Amino acid sequence: MYYNDDTVLFLDGKFIKAKDAKTDLFGQTLHYGYGVFEGIRAYKTVNGVKIFKAHEHYDRLRQSASLVGIPFTYDSEELTQISYQLLERNNLSNAYLRPLVFCSPNMSLNAPKEVSVMIAAWDWGKYFSNQSLRLCVSSIQRPNPKSIKMEAKVCGHYVNSIMATMEAKERGFDEALMLDGNGFVAEGPGANFFFEKDGVLYTPPLGNILPGITRHTILDICKELDLPVEEKLFRPEELFDADSAFFCGTAAEVVPIESIEGQPFNKSWKNSMGLIIQEAYKCIVLDKSYSYVIV
Ligand code: PMP
């Protein structure tokens, strides 16, 4: 699914065949989850292939590494150029890019001496196969921000996300909505959350969530289109009287939420503020003007 015999990836300064790439089984990342990564999308736009917000993603990768003490020296422009070359070598246009910074063999808990970077790319359509999502409120909370660096996209943090998604599927839902340690709504296992009530969009503030690049793009869209939006803490009970809601993220893009714990929303998606955001987001990633989006 992710590669075939011809796929090329970038590993430590070289483009090599994915099937020939090797890693050491004694790496700190494999054993302890001590690595950082990104998820980036490229689109075939009216102006050619464009990697959406490549610099923002690579800045976050560098920031993630720095926050947890992983020495990583590439700059964002260099990584962006490598990413464009990677797409070209694999003949990809609409694609997902996965950079991963991982650490050298080291079974101790001391700082790593050497780090590696790999970037892979593949054709990845919709992240969620369903048109709209049936969520449950997860019993698994987001981690305590005093225990981990919430703003960092660290490999090991995703054990928490995997457990929440597994629990949701076991309970017959599509995905989980996760709370923070104080019982406020935080985010999805791999996406940020917005809901609409009486003409205003609400989203949790930074602190217990990954500061998503898509979330930021949506806040910019709201400013541009004069759509009222507020960052605030709220409890899941508040959602049972909401008008609509959606998840957003690089992989997920903007995806409607159909219900939470079986409770549907007051409005249909086609009448929601989320639809306007979804349309505008599509335009932005495809380098098209979105002035026609009617508000
Ligand atoms: N929250 C979590 C936990 C995520 O893994 C992601 C995906 N990176 C997001 C939010 C959305 O972030 P972004 O819009 O930067 O992809």
C-alpha cells in the first residue's frame, strides 16, 4: 500500500529504493517511541504540484525535535526542496508525505548521538473512508501536558491516539473524541475539532491539543470570510445541542461529524458553517481563489 518495487524514498542525504532501505533494530525510536514526524499533503493545483504549507510542517518538525532534545540540523527550505524532488522521482502529484526523524541504536535513556531522517511519499486518498463520522466520547484522555510536550509531534504520543481509535471501533463508532485531563473536549486522535452553535464556530484553545496547521488555516479562513470563531474550553455535554461539527487535519482535511454518542446535530452538513470551511479549504490547497464561497 505504501510502496512498491520502484518507490524511492529519501534517507540521510540519499534517494534510495524503499525496498532496499534498512534500519537498525536497536534504535531508540523503535524501542521507546523517541522520534518525531510530520504528515504533509501535496496537491495537483492549477499552478502545478504544490506541497501545502511545507515550511510550516518542516518548522514544526524541527520544533518537535528541539522540544524533546533530538539533535536535528536540516533546515526547512532544504527539506522542502528534497520533498519536491521526492514527489518528482516517484511521479506523484496528489500525495501524502511522511518525514520521520529517528534515533541511532541506543538502549539507554541518554540523549542520542546520531539521528536519521527519512521522507516517504505515497498516494493517499481520503483518510476517513466514511463521508461523515460517528464519534464516541473516548474514555482515554489526551496526555497530561506537564508530562509530554503537547506541541510536539512525537512518535510515542500516538500510542494514546491508537488506543482511542481502537476503543471507538470496538464500540462500533468511526472515531473517538478525546477529552483533556480536566474533562474538557480536546481533539481527535489525529485531528482537531470544531463545532458550530448559533452562527459561531468554537474550537478548544491550545494547551491540551496539537496546534494543527489545518486548524490554523481554518482560523485564517474565518478571519477572511468574517465568520465568527472562538477558542474556548467546553465539555462534551455542550455538544449535544450543537448545530454541526467537524474534524480537521492534514490527512483528514475537513470532515463532517454526523453524531456524537449517537446524538445527531441540529443542522444538516449542507446548511452548516463547516461546509463553507470545507469548500474554502479545498480552494486554498488547490491554489484557487475562494472568494466565490458564499457566506
Ligand atoms: N491533532 C493530532 C493529535 C494530530 O495527530 C493531527 C495531525 N497532525 C492534528 C491534530 C492536525 O494537525 P495538522 O492540521 O497539522 O495536520
